[in-house]
Amino acid sequence: MAKLKIKNKDQKYEWKYSSIGGMTRVNIQSGEDIKHLGELDQKLWTVLSCPVTGLEFPEKTLKFIDSDGDGKIRVNEVVATANWLTSVLNDADLLLKREDSLPLSAINQENEDGKKLYESAKKVLENLGLEKDSISVADTSDSVAIFSKTRFNGDGIITVNSSDDEAVKAVIQNIIDTIGSVSDRSGDAGVNADQIAAFYAACADYSAWKAAAEADKENIFPYGDGTEAALAACEAVKAKVSDWFIRCKLAAFNGDSTAALDVSSAKIAEIADLDLNACNDQISAYPVSHINPEGVLSFEGVNPAWKAAMDTLHTLIFPEKDSITEADWNEALGKFAAYTAWTGAKAGAAVEALGLDRIKDVLEADLKPVLDSLVDQDKALEGEANAIDSVDKLLWLYRDFYTLLCNYVAMPDFYQSYKGKIKAVFQAGTLYIDQRALDLCIKVSDMGKQAEVASFSGMYILYCNCTSKKLGKSMTIAAVLTNGDIDDLRVGQNAVFYDRDGLDWDAVVTKIVDNPTSVRQAFWSPYRKMANTIQDRINKSAAEKDKAATANLTDKANTATIPEKGDEKAAPKAPFDIAKFAGIFAAFGMAAAFIGTALAALVHPWYMPLIVILGLVLVISGPSMFLAWLKLRKRNLGPVLNANGWAVNSKIIVNIKFGATLTHLAKYPKVVADDPFAKKKMPWWQKALIWLAVIVVVLGGIFCFNYKTGKLCTKCPVSKEVRARLDSTAHADSIAKGLLPIAAPVEEAPEAEAEAPAEEAQAE
């Protein structure tokens, strides 16, 4: 990390800068830096906004900073928090320690807020029964413990412990049982002013409603205490009885329709063969009794499905009658009008469970003013209680605020994560896959946005679905691969993810964003692609030939005829053609000569093969390596974070050197013991024989071929034999058939050379 000291003429405060990750960023290394955050040009901040959720950072702390509650931490909110913290502390440098315990002496009592915080902190320790000169996050986090021994705590809620009067306690419990409760700061169930008012209003309404019934009892309760049951009996058969009277009117109007309106024997015959216990729905659909034009409904001969309900109606409403007419029925229904109106006007039902006697006692005692007074006493301590909450806020921010600055104003935590002591707030854990550990793993909140912008990062990203059976949760992560090969990575591959708490999650690769991971990987990439292509072509060709061969054998097997015994004729055996085989060997010799000539040309001069090989490597691997080098230098984490809800204001470069620290490759010790299952190596003598054969062929070709003239040597007896064989017309057909496809035509020797004097030949 290169440190720079730059003076910005537009800024009064002298900031110090560093080169982190290839970018110049401001240093936040002292309490004075934090005090002057409001003076730092917003264009120089690495981050302009980050989400409250989904980070490896206490969400409670972020909510303290998120003053407008929009779920985002913005620059103005960070500055406001910095100003408040540095004003209530005597030494702002303490923020850099990231400790969870604050000495009481560190609180600035000369500041108004600081003085309240100091007194509130002492109150918290007193309520907890602690005698010490410092306060910690653990002390203020348990509000139940802080307020458990206090009668009033400033939240405007009273509990049964808020009074020593048993009558008052009983009323508070009645309110909780009927109207409901809210949670007090002490953790107990309590009631507030609104619930107290609702309770007494309900008691008054219910009492008045009951009193109205007592005043007009004969009219409202025509059947006395059995009025409610009588009404229920009427309602149970009301629709069926009304239907029966209408059917009777139609029968009186048209006597021929009586049979159609009544239940017929045919309908009963339809279910006669069935289990009638299971046919109650069909039976209940029949009329309640037989139809008669007189319209007199007898309580005898009732439909079995309605027998019980009609008996109840007979007992409660018509006990002295064996049958009723429509007029009797309507008169009975009319008696319930007043009762129905009264029940419809029912009020105070919430407290009905207490019973009328208890409700009258509550109204008579009239303890509402006492309860309201208790609520007022509790509210009087609201300021003190809020100050206690402010102490909790102070301690959370005191511990975590500098960590946020190291992941917001600049990114030192991220660029020092390789040291293992600290990680960035967006690093969710480590993914183990394909013999490597990936430390740069980020929780994904929206895969749609990731798909849109993550490819611009230039990084190789594995998106994985992670599930934890222990926690019963699932999540998606983006794991960035910054080093090593990628040959064995694929969608659907299983892996294991360990979160920051050390809990393991089952991970499955669901998507891969392909980009270079190293220059070395880019060097071999073209060859691997070529090898994969050739392998695919070979496999495809072999499969096609195998299929064709199988089909050919099948056809021949189906069409073959087996000759009968005695009909076989021995096929004439072709005579051995020595000239043909001589021509073939001559062709191989010719080919060896040309190969030797080519090799002789390549090795002259000696460094020519090296130049050729280097040129081929540059042509094949050079472009891939150059493009990979360009991308690796510009790998930027910003697009991945932006897709996750961040507003990144500067590039977060992951160059080659830093990237190598984020992906850890497996390292094995040197193996000394022999592997009994390892592939056996070729013995040295076999290798020596193969190389000797190659050298003999090459040297023989060079010896028999004059590479200066490009012709076969005329002085060598072997080459003369080859020339004679090639000139023979007996082998012309072999050459034409392609037995010598690589042999170039041999030029005729000059006639002058052919007619050389005998003495010259002998001299030679």
C-alpha cells in the first residue's frame, strides 16, 4: 500500500491518500480524519450507498445509521453519524480500536448529549447491579435485564407490577385478557392509555346493552330464557318450512300438480338399492312432509332427514299443537323481531367473557383515573429511557463505525483480507470446490441484476445455490475464481460453502460467467480447446464408423447364403509378386529420404527449430495471453456489488497479484513412496531402441538424398536400386494406385551421364 500526501487546494483539511488496488483513495487513519469526513469531497468516496441487509455486519448498527429508514446507508448519514460520535467522545481516536467496551471517562460530559449519555450509562449499570467504570455492548443489549427491576421505564406501558394495589392489578389483568396487551421494556405484558380507554368504553357499552334488555324483557324475550334456542330452532328449518307452504299453495291452485310437487315413489326407488345412511343429502332434498292442498303441516309423518329439527321446533315454539298453518308459522317468526333487533345492536362484546357482574364491579370501582395516572408517571421517564437507548446506540456505533468506514470511504479491509485477520463486510465466507478455496464470495440479493451487469467485471464467477439443513435456510452466492485452471468446473457441480460463522452449506453451481483466471491458464487455453475439438471430432467419427460397420455386418449376415457341403471351391491363391513388394519398400525409402531432407533443412542452422517452435507458440498462445493480461489488470468488483444494491463510486480492482491471494490452490508434499497403481513407465532400453530406429531412418534418408540438388544420390547403390524400381513399368500401376503418394517424380539422369565411358565407371 503506497502512501501519498496530496494537498487539495479546494479542501481546508489536509487529507492523506494511499494507492490501494491500483486506485488512489483517501486514508481514514485518525479521529481527526473522522471528524472532518463532512469536508471530504463526495467524488472521492469509494462508495456512495450500501444496503442495510445482506452484509456480514451487524444490521442493528446499520439501522442506527439509517436515519430515514429507507434501507440504504448514504454519505450524508455516515457524515451525520461521524459528527455525533466525535462530539460525545473525548478522544475520537478510540473509534479506531473497534472495541465493544467504552470507559465512562471517555464520554464527553461537556457536551449536552454526552452528559445525558454519561448519566444514562451509570443508570444502566445501577439497574444491572454492576459496579464498574466501563460499559459494554452486552450490558446495553439486554433491555429486559435493564428494566426488569424498575416499575416505570418511560415507554407509556404499565404492567401488573406497576402498582401495589390488588384491585388495580386485577383491572390491568382484565384489560390484558379482553382487550389485549403490548410488550413493556421489561419484557412483561402490559397496557397503554388507549387500551385502558377501550376497556372502560366496552364495559360501559355492554352494561347499557344488557340494561336495555331488562327494561323490555317481555317483548325482547318472548320465550323467556329459551328465546335464543327457539330462534335457532326456527332458523334451522325456516327455508324448508317456507318451501313446503309454497308447494301446498301450488297444489291447491292445480290439483294435478300435487304428485309432481310431492316426493314420488320413483325418486325413492332410485336410492332404494343404496345404503340409505349415506343418502342423507338426497333424502333431505325431498319436501319436509307430504304435500296437501289445505296447507296444514303436521308434526307427524315428517321427512326422516328433518325429523329431529321439527321435533325441536315443536317442543320450543308449538308445544300445544300437533300441526301448524302458514299463519301460525308467520306469527311465531314475528315474535323474534324485537330480540333480533336487540342482538344486532350488541355492544362491548370484547369484555363479555368477564360476565355482567364483574363488568358492573369494574364500572362501580372506576379505577380508570388511577390507571391513567400510572401511565403518566411512566411517560415522565421517557427522556431517561430514551437516553438509555442512546447509550446502546453509542456502544454499537463505537464498536462498528470504523469498520463501516473501512468498507465505505475506502476499502482497506478488502485489500487486507488476505492476511486473514479481517474481511470486507461483503465477503460472506469461503467456497471449497475443485481442490481450491475461494475467499471472495458475495451473497446475491437479485440474480436478475447480476445477470445484467456482472459480466462487465471481467472476473470468472461461479453462482451457487447454498442450502443449510441445520438452519433451514437457503441463499445464492457469487464466488469469484481468481487463480487456477477452469477445466473441471461446470454447471451442476457440487461444492461446500462455509459462512463467516463456520457453518457449512451444501452448494451447487447454477451459472458460470467465463473470464480468464490467469495468464498461465490463458497460455494453455487454445491447446485445450483444440484438443477438446479434436477429441469430439474423433469420438463422433468413431461412433459413425462403428454404426456403419455394425449396419454392414448386419446386412451381410442377413443376405449371406451358406454353401452346401461339397459345393465349396477353393479360391485360387494369388502368386507372390516380389516386384510389387520391392516397389512398396522403395516407396517407403523414398518417403524416408524426403523426411530426412526436411529435417536436415530445419536443423541447419542449429537454432532454426527453436525459432520455429517459438514462433508457433507466439502465434497460437500470444493473442490469448495478451487479452487475458489486459482483462486481469482491469478486473473490477464494482459491477458485482452494484448488482447487489451498492452504489460504487470508484473501481475496486482485483489485479493478478491480489487475485492470487483470494483463491487458494491445493499444495501437496513430495511423494516418496511408490504408487502400486501408477501407470508403468517404458523401460530405458525400449526408449533407446525407438530413438535408434528414428536416427537410422533419418540418417539413411539424408545419406541417400542430396538435399543440395533435391535428387536421389546417383552414387549410392541403394538409391540406384530405388531408381531402377521406380523406372520399371511393372510398378507404374502401383504408383498410380497411390502406394507412393508422397514420393516426388524422379528426374531422368542426363544421357551423357548414362553413356559415360566404361573406364570412368570403373574408376568410380
